[in-house]
Amino acid sequence: MEKGKSCHGLGKTCLYFFFCSVTSHSNNNKSACSHNYTFSQILTSAHSAIILDHLLILYIFFFYKREIKIPRTTSNSSALGVQLQVTNHQRVVIDNGIIQVTFSSPDGEVIGIKYKEIDNLLEIANKEQNRGYWDVVWNRPGEHIIIDKLQATDFEIIMENEDQVEVSFSKKWRPSMDKFTVPLNIDKRYIVRRGSSGLYLYTILERLEGWPDVDMDQIRVVFKLQNAKFHFMAVSDDRQRIMPMPLDRITGQPLAYPEAVLLTNPINPKLRGEVDDKYQYSCEDKDNKVHGWISNDPPVGFWMITPSNEFRAGGPIKQDLTSHVGPVVLNMFTSTHYAGKDLNTKYRNGEPWKKVLGPAYVYLNSISPSEDPQALWQDAKEQMSIEVKRWPYNFPQSEDFPSSDQRGSVLGELRVRDRYISERLIYASYAYVGLAAPGDVGSWQMEAKGYQFWTQANKKGIFSIENVRAGKYSLYAWVPGIIGDYKYSVDIIIQPGSKIELGVLVYDPPRNGPTLWEIGIPDRTATEFYVPEAYPTLMNKLYTDLPTDKFRQYGLWEKYADLYPKNDVIYNVGVSNYNQDWFFAHVTREIGNRTYEATTWQIIFELDNVNPIGDYTLQVALASATHSELQVRVNAHRRLFTTGLIGKDNAIARHGIHGLYWLFSIQIPYFQLLEGNNTIYLTQKRSESPFQGIMYDYIRLEVPAET
């Protein structure tokens, strides 16, 4: 169109062409102009001159933007105002014209989510209190575990206008309450905003000083979707699949580990012979920002978006559940999965505590039936990126959730000093640097009560930790490719608006001398070691074409006895290859009648001469330990070292390639070594079950340092 000319100047053809094009598209490509519309009828309007310009704008938008499959619904002008209705039937309903959410009152459970043509995305066959809820798994010391669904007793409207509604469902704990009620003050908050295709949720949990001793091992939020509609689950770009049905697990064959079931007669025959186990879909928290399910009819996505990990436990590589058969969508804020009771979830001696969990965002999207369902996943990822950029949100009304201007930041640069790698300081490339509760070196991975703020440094070790809540923290770090943990020598006090510049920090990793030999890569996982192929009768086909995720297959621990029916791993330094000759898990061996024996691995190496000036050092980094005891001997000598009983992370049975990190620096007296061949014996002593064992991260032998 020439500059200065409107659609008027193009005459009636412009309007006619737009009308035909739009209506033909909306009628499955049937030309509207072949219907009963005449040219004059299209233009019959007292305001045709006015609407021509508007239609031209729509025309341009339609044809230039028609590839945008899923319209964004975040503009305040793009949807109706938010409406709140409190009924006499113990119901609270919030509707913004895009979604309608129904809560039980005053319990505060999500009992209905209406979206598009689906009256309720949640499982209507379930009781109302078993659809969308928070819960805490807890117990008093020495007593049985209890699941408390955090049902509230009071309802309050926190904010109500056309742009936003925020409601609160709360409960104050009293000693007179029954013994099944967790001693916590509870404030569950839900927010619906104008133009938002979803529901924001967070909770504030509080213990007052002097309250009873408890363990709180798990805190989460759960949504159970309609199993007649939601069959496709997505955890990441390459971990997506059509899932079994709940009935398939009931009719299937339970396996040795209780959560795993062999699908013997599934409703979908293509799944017959596969294993279903919710732990096969676990994810490290740093990567767990969006996951969910897709309904095929109509094509709708239900997604859990977590824009920050500040309120989660155990640091960035803590693993946890995402989604599983149900269909169930989870957000795990605290759990002992892949850590066990080493993760500190004990509250003792009247310890006070308060924490905000969330907000997280339940995001809904849809497409037309003719489009690729993958568009829903791609859109969910885009929305996740938007939510991450918006963090910390400025719209929650609780004074316990600080906005950006009430937070601070920490900047710095981390370098590594290891003169056996380089005479100069080396960059701590891609180090994980974080703030967590003050504690010992590496204590962050066992910390669940406070907030944690982590970032990954760039190639030169430069880091910036943003949006940190006010408080007192220790600064921790670990560096891929380097053993051990770093801790800054001084605690850091964050105040609102503070910007702390630490300059260059130097990490001196454990090192007593130059490397004689090494096995593995110090990355806190056993990924690089030999992971066998799955049993053909115990496979999850999702992982058959994902070599980096082979460890997620069920029953791999039993492969050890197949490969080593009598003898154990023997690793010859300089000859063996750890990718092929070092089994990924040091486990027990079954010897019949469900009895098991300890196994002893050997590392054989040669010394041209023994240096008598000091001790040699064996650095042993473990990626996981489960009810295990690692004993070390050298040559024919008696036991040199033992870890004692360690570990509860259960990463072997739960298909995790790591759990908690352990590092042991073991001194070997020079007189225990020989010129020529030497053997180090590694024995995993405990042998009561097939799931006991350790995973090695990295082993290194250091010779004494020259003075």
C-alpha cells in the first residue's frame, strides 16, 4: 500500500478480499465467497467507511501472524476482568474469562479447573479433596508417618479487583488439635490475574518457638488430572511419551522395588512388556522448570511452571519427582528422595521456622485439532521463560514474599589454585555458586529449611547471584572437573537493595601431590562409567534411544551378577577403560535364595619406585551411597580405611546416576606399596539387600609432593 493511502483508497476490493480470506480460513478453507454472501451485502453498513480501516488492520495482523498457533493471553486488555464468587455451598470460584477455578472452602483445595471445552481438567471421579491439594509427610520422633493435606479452617479475600484476585485459606495450629495435624500455621494462597491462562499458587508455613519436635520429610503440591483425557506426558525435550493408565499398574506385575510395575496387560497394547516407575521421570531441580501433560481431545496442555528454585531443598542438583501415572502433576518443594534422612528435615528443641514455598504457576494452553501437539510443549517452554524473567513476581500480596527491590545480589569471580594442573590460577569454568544457610563445607546439599540461591558461572568463573532474600548466608561452590567443595571464609549478610562485590575468590581443592593415575571424571555423577543395556523384558522404551539416560532403566543392578557371576571388577591402570570396564554401581551379588554377598573390586597399578618421603593419597569421591560401607586395603595389608555405614539416597534403585556427594582423602603409607605391581582393594561390605551399594564419581592416586 502506498504511503498516505487508506483502505478507502483501495476501494471495496480490500474489504471483500479480507472477508473471503478470513471466513474461508475459519470454515476449513471453504471459500466464503462461494456461499450466499454478495459483495453488496458485505458492504451494507452505515459505518462501512469506519470499519474498513479496522478490517485492514485485522487483515494485516491475520496474515502476517497466522503462524502464531497459540495466542498469548497476558495483556490486561485481552480478557475480561477477574471475577470472584463466594457461594453458600462452601465454594469459592475465580473466573477471568480464560480459566475458571473452583476451591473448597474453607479447606482451600482446588476441586475444579474449567478451561476451553473441558468443564474440569481434574479427575472428577476422585473425591474433591483428592484433586488439587498441598500435603506434608511428617511424624513425631519415633512415631508413625502421617500425611497431612493441610486443610484450612479460615477463608479470606486478600485482593479483589478486575486485574487480580488473591485468596487465602489458612489455619492456626493449637496444641488441642488432634495428633494427625502437623504443628504448623498454614496460609495457602491462590492468585488469578486478568489475561492469565493459569493459576499462581504459594503457601506460607510457620512453626512458632516451643512447638513440638517433628520431622517433615516431604512438602509438595499435587494435581490429579482426568485420566480419560491426559495420556501424553512431557518432562523435557527428549523425555516425552504416551503413558500407561492407572489400571495398567493394578493389573501389572509388581517388581522387586515396590514402585516399579511390569505392564502385562495394558490398555494400550504397545506398552505391553514395559516397566512403569515414577522415579524414571525424576529430574534435577536446576532443570525442573516446566513439566506436565497433554490431552488429545480436545488438545489442551496442563503445565507446572516453577520459575525459581529458591524455596526448594538440597541445592541445584537435588533430584525429585515430576509427573507420573495418574495422570499426576507434582511440585516437590522438600523431599528425602535421592538424599534420605541425611537431608536435614528435623525440627527439634522448639526450633521456630517460617518459609514461603512458591509461587509456582499452573499454566494451561490449547491449539486447534489440526495442529501438532508439540506446539503445546513449545509454548509451555516459552511461557516458562517469561515467568523466569518476571521473577521475583511483584503481584503476590503477602509481606513474606519480598519483591525485587527488597532483595540483594552477590557478584564475584571464582578461580582454582592447583599447581599440579597449572602454575597459575585457573578459571573455575561453569562452577555452581550459591548462597545457602550458614554451615560446613558442602552442607548445602543436606539443607532443607532455608532458602538457596544458585547460579552457574561463565567460562571465566564470573558469577552473579541475583534477587537474594535478605538474610545471613554462606557462599558455597563446586567446580565441574575439580574435586571437593568450596566455601567462602566469611558469612554474607544480604540487606534489601544491597549489591555485594566479592572480587576474585580462590578455591584450593583437596590435593597432596601430583596425580599418578585417575579413574573417571569429577562431575559428581557416575555417568561416564559402564551402564549396561536393559533387560529386554524390563525396558522403558523411552530410554532405548537416549544413551545418556540408559541409567534410568529398571533392574540394572542385577546386571552386575550377570557380568561378574563369581569374580568382581578388576581394573588395570593404563590398560582398562573406565567407560567399559568400570561398572556404574558397586553393588552386592545374589548367591541364591534372596541372599547376597559383599563384592570387592581391584585396581591394579604399577610403581617404578616407591617414594619414601611421605604418604600417598587416594582421593575417593562417591556420587551415591545407600546403606553402604566402603573398606579400602592395599596389597596384602590389613584394612586401611573404612567409611563406616553411610548413605540413604537410594539412587541405584530409583534410577538416579547420583545422590549425595561424598569425598574421602585416604592416606596410604609408602611402606604398604611395592615397586612393581600393586593392588588397591575396594570392598562394599554391607550385603543385606540388592539395593545396597555405592556409585563412584572419581578416584585419584597422588604421589607424595616433593619439598
